[in-house]
Amino acid sequence: MTKAVFYHAGCEVCVDAEKMILDYFDRSKVDLEVVHFGEDPSRIREAEAAGVKSVPALVVNGQTYHINYGASMEDVKNG
Amino acid sequence: MTKAVFYHAGCEVCVDAEKMILDYFDRSKVDLEVVHFGEDPSRIREAEAAGVKSVPALVVNGQTYHINYGASMEDVKNG
């Protein structure tokens, strides 16, 4: 099972990307965790270390995929 | 079955995103077509009409998801 983490901040672009991923990813292959920085800011450091520059972003197999553009990590950190 | 089209131009960022999508999308739910503009430039107009600004991009349910950034559509058109 591949572990994937979808990071977002509740923005409209984020919510749309989250729905697409939840709807269409093959959950028999991918263990998908959704992290909302507004609810769990302690995960910001881990995301930045993985190369997340903006949200929404999906990290899978050590690769970071930025999906459209909702907000920068600086915006996220500044609330 | 949901129809999705992944547009790319063979760039390294494109190839990596294509692999992730082919590996992890649930093909029992998504009929996924892969379009390489280098091989089929006639599809450029359709992609731009769908809102594709850069590659790689995935269009599903009328929404366009730009996944990281490989090249602009202007780069694609200029070969």
C-alpha cells in the first residue's frame, strides 16, 4: 500500500482538488491521508520538508504534486 | 464512467505526473486518455478551450487540474 498525504488549507481550490482525489484515487492501492493545516498546523514543517510550496498539494512516494494554486505556504503560515 | 484526459508534452515533469496518475487512479471509475501534444498537436485547441494553461494537466468533469509545471501552452505551441 502506497502512503499519500493531501495537504490543504480549506480554500475553494483545495476543496475541489480534494474531492477529485477522494473520488478517483484507487483506495485499494493508496492509503490517503488528508491534512488541513488550519486544523493541524503542526504538520506544516513536515509538508515544507517534503517540498510543499503551495496548497493544495499531494505527496506520494516522496514526490510532491502541486495541484492548481490555492495559497502559498507563506499565506498558510500567516493564517 | 468518468472521462478524464491527461495532457502533456513529454517533459520530465509530465512523465512523472503521468506515471503517478496511471499508477494510482481508479481505472474502474475513470476512463483515462493520455494526449501527448508532440504526437497529436490537433488536440491543443481542445485543451486550451478546457482551460489548460500549462502541462502536465488533467481535465476531469469539466475541471482542469494543473499538476506541477512542465511547460506553458505557448511553449507547447512553439515546439
